[in-house]
Amino acid sequence: MAIKVHGSLFSTATMRVLACLNEKGLDYEFVPIDMKAGEHKKEPFISLNPFGQVPGFEDGDLKLFESRAINQYITSTYTDKGTPLVFHDPKEMAVLFVGMQVESLQYNPPAGKLTLELTIKPMLGMATDEAVVEEKEAELAKVLDVYESRLGQSKYVSGDSFTLADLHHLPTLSYLMGTRVKSVFDSRPHVRAWCANILARPAWQKVIAMQHN
Amino acid sequence: MAIKVHGSLFSTATMRVLACLNEKGLDYEFVPIDMKAGEHKKEPFISLNPFGQVPGFEDGDLKLFESRAINQYITSTYTDKGTPLVFHDPKEMAVLFVGMQVESLQYNPPAGKLTLELTIKPMLGMATDEAVVEEKEAELAKVLDVYESRLGQSKYVSGDSFTLADLHHLPTLSYLMGTRVKSVFDSRPHVRAWCANILARPAWQKVIAMQHN
């Protein structure tokens, strides 16, 4: 099997890559990294990612890291497999580039921090910092106001089909649906419908199922 | 003139887009946004970018924001103009995707904060937060250790030619060269050579010259 993903099934970045591979219907091997034992900070993992963060990715002799970069590679290489997730038209693709940057630089900073405070820390037996939650929830609400307006104009964040820009939200979105922050999404009707729609995708449900096996 | 960039000549994100347009040798109109007067938070600007951040970008009827997305659009559309800045080969392009993500998610968080504390705040008559500087300088040093190793293997961050992944560093790099943080770059020989090389590019020098006109 040519494609290998080294990571943790509970890491948002690892889940992001698995979701993409599932959408493309590609075969891959999942190689678990024991993060509690710090395997991601040691060899052989840091030869895959010198920053010591999961996931690491291999496709034959090509070694990559950074989940969003891996997904751009997958979608631009395996163009004829599964869901396209990207566009051919340069102008449509430009809007997709914007959507991916918005996820990474506007949505993810508060959503990632909230996921850490409300789901990852409790999983590890650590205390949630309520002041951080309050601040990041307010930041997320402002970002989702822009999403609400955008999703009133198109079914997905970068147009009328499901793309990488939507997919990149799934891991944090999925975690936050199990927390009190769900109300920040639910109180915005277009955002709520978009969440329900993309979380129900079979490729995503397969990632969740992998966590429970 | 079809291409318009709305922004501030001193904003790192605006400078990032201008550097790309200059490398591609494209004609464009620069439309100044008075950030002190809060023009970026009001109409008509927020119709270009609902997050109220410079730059906004127009190419005919296409309207975009997020500097790195704009640059991906420019390089994938105007492929036959000026410096390529991207690769054709999917595996080389994959390494470039990684380099762009590393800039955005590893390098820029400390470098952007240091730029704010050591150059933007003093420009606006605000006090530098020394505790933030100390923390972010340590973070940047760790990131640059990885760069030092990488730049020992290839002349540029994503291979042997200058690409978007290098270009995206230029605005913060240029600002930080005028601060005490310069030593964090200079103490790493491959990083120091890379900085000197990319900062000397005529397309970048043109951005600096625009600031002084």
C-alpha cells in the first residue's frame, strides 16, 4: 500500500487528512503514533515532520506534513478519484483558496482553542480555562456571522459544491458539536444546516467509526 | 487596469501581494486604505473583505481577500508571466504546499507578533510588551532551527528555486531585519544567506521603494 498516514485518530489534523482520503476513495495504511509516549517528538517520526506534529504522510517516496498541504497534494494528484474537492476553473479555484485561508486563519484559531479547552483537556484530565473559553467563543461568534452571510448565498463555503474548504472544518466542528459551543453554530440557521450536511457525509462518518474500533 | 490592490503599503499582508505582482511583472493599481481612519472596517471595503482586513483584491469582476490566497490565484492564473513562483510537477508542488503552510502556521505566528511588538506598535506610539517579545523570540528560534537544517539541503525553503513559500516570508523578514531580532536570523548561517538573497530581489525592493514615495 503506497499511502501511509502516521498520526492519532483523535488529533484534528490527522482526522482532516483521513477525511480527505476517504472522500477520494483511496486506500491507505494508518500508522498509530503514541502521543502520550511522545513518539511524535522523537525519531523516526521527526524525520517525517521536523516540527514534531501529527500527522506525517507518505506516498511512495514522497514524505509530507501539515494536514492542509497534504490534502492539497492529494486533491491535485488524484484528480480522477472520488469527490473532486477542488475546481478546474481558476476563478472558482481562487474562491476556494480564500475559503481555505479563512478556515485556517479566521475559523481555526478560536475553534481549535475551544476544542482544546472543552474536549482535549477534559479527555486528558486537565482543567478547562473558562476565561479562554469565553474569549474564544466571542471570537468564533464573529467569524460565524460572516459564515452565516456567506452560506446564505451558496450551499458550501466556497460555492455550490463540497470542497476542501468545507472539509478542513470537520474535525473541530465535530468535536465542538459535543460541547456547549454547539449553540454558537445552532443559533445561525445557514451555519447549522451546513454543519448538519457536511458532518453527515459518509467519508466523515468513516473517520468517526475508526475512532470507535 | 484590471488588477486593483486595496490596502496599506505598511501592512505585511498588502506587501505580500504587491511582492507577488511585482515578481510576475503584472500591472496593477494600488488603492490606499486609511487604516487610521478605520476605512478597512467600513463599506465599501468590507464588501471586498467581510473580515475587515487589508488587502482586498480585484481582477476584473473577481474579488478576493487573504494575501496567501490572492497569491495562489495570481500564480495559478498568470502562469506565463514573470517568475513562475510555483512548480508544474505534483511532487515538487506538494513540497511547496508544505512550505506555504509552514510559513503560515509555524513561522508567521511568532514572526507576526514580533513585527507588531517591535515595529508596528512603536510606529503608532504604543509600548512594546517585553514579555511577549521574549516568548515569541524563543518560539521563532525553534522554528528557524528547522529552517537552518532545511536550507542546508536546498537553496530555498521548498526546493532549488524561489517560490511563493519564500516570498510569503518577505514582509515580516524585512521588518524584523530592522530590529534586535535580526540576531536570531543572523546566528544561523543558511538562514542568514537565504534572508540576504530573497530580500535583495528587485520585486521586493520595489515594494520597499513604494513605501518611501
